[in-house]
Amino acid sequence: MDSPKVADTKPVILELEPGNYYWCSCGASQQQPFCDGSHKVTSFTPVKFEISEAQKVALCQCKYTQNPPFCDGSHSKLPNS
């Protein structure tokens, strides 16, 4: 399996409105942290998630979270972080 590209070594904090979102799991999207279709040349697929009420979220950008799309601190365990 391919390894994801680390888009950043810290999460992005966003205030999201209710709706469906697609989180980039490959790290290649130019619209981080959201999918722009760049995964089509990889083995990755975007992660769909739903926000039911407006809230602040911390979305993973290192792509190694065990709780996608949310940051779980995995970026602190990456080499050179």
C-alpha cells in the first residue's frame, strides 16, 4: 500500500457548518484538508464525514490519524516532527 503524503505536521482547526465533507486521505489534494480528486492516481479514497451541527473541529493533515478525519496527535510521532 502507498504511504500518504504529509500535508502538514499540525492539524487544521476549522469551524464547520452542518453538511457532508470529504477529507483527503492521500495528502495530495491542493484543497487541504479536503479532497480535490488527486487520489485518483493513488490507492487512497477520500473519507466522507458528516457534521450535524456547527462546530469547531481539528482535522488531521499528517494523514496518519487512527481516527480519520480528526487529529489524534499522530503527527507528534512522525519522524522529524
